[in-house]
Amino acid sequence: MPRFSLVLPTLRRPDTLTHALATLCAQPSDDIEIVVQNNGSDPETQAVVERAKDDRIRYFSTAKVLPMSENWEQALSNSTGDYVTFIGDDDGLLPDACEVAAAAFDGSELEILSWEPSSFYWPTVADPAWRGHLQVRYSPRLVVTPLLARPAVERVFAFELHYSKLPMIYNSFVARIVTERVRARYGRYFNGTSPDVTSGS
């Protein structure tokens, strides 16, 4: 069983998937698996995975297109790592993401490690001024700050905090024991039409 599962659910976006998958394959660790969940068996998506030629990739597909939450739930079921993160098919990870996460988890009792996401504006974005720009908050050292989940969720519902600040599985590594705890209580991990957001609440 690998330590980290990098889960990439995708729906007919082979152009951006190519780059998202490349950032996952750039992780130097052998203690990872890359789970690609092809929603609807798109052949171009499968071709992108085959071209990557990375033994750490585990590829899955569904016979038909599922609602987003259902596809994400299947992707989670197909992952086996101790810690899980979901990556959008137009997103990515920095090359040292898994190494930094491993250093944070080592010797700690952390169950969720969340980070401030960076923003990349694809060349196809509507505003020409933003095309190709990357916004990154940089710190020369790793700082882990404890966050209590319930007060954060309450602040989001009170419109005092942006939902992206929640420890969603979309911008976090979540321990397997957490995903299984949620599934045992609710029967599933993802709900609603925006599973990335609802996974933080």
C-alpha cells in the first residue's frame, strides 16, 4: 500500500489532463500511486494516460458518464494510499508536494494537511491580461498551523471565510482513517454537485 494517493478524476479534457498528469508523474517518490478516474471511458483520456508511461499510474473508467460526486466516490474507492488528495484535471502539484507532505506527517498526529492553493490562468481564460499567469504565495520555510474544523466551517457559512480555506480533500492530504470514518457514518464521502467544496464541510 503506498503512502500517498494522488487521485485525478477527469471528464473529456485530454488537453489539460496531459499537463495535470505530468505534474503528478513529476513527483520523485516511489511511495505514491496516481489514480486516474476516466468518467465515461473517453478514449482520448485513456491515450493521455498511456503516453505518460508511468508505472505508478492506476487507470480506471466507467461505462457511462456519472454525476461528478459519483465519479469522485468511485475514484476514492479505487485509491489505496494512507493519505489521499484529489487533483482537478486542469490543476497540478508542485514537484516537491509529496516530499513536503511526508515531512509534515512524519512524527505527527495530523489527519489532514491543507495548503493555500496557487492559481494558474490557462491561455484560454477569457481575460487576455491574465492568460498564462501564475499566482503563488511563497514562504522559504514550511509552517504548519493547526486549524479547528468546526469554527472554520461556521465562518464559511457566516460568509466570513472563503470556502477555499477549508481543509477540502481537493487542496489537502486527508488520512485514510478520516475518509473511512466519514463513509462509516454517512455511507459515502462526497455529496452534492460540487464534491470538492462539500468535502471541506
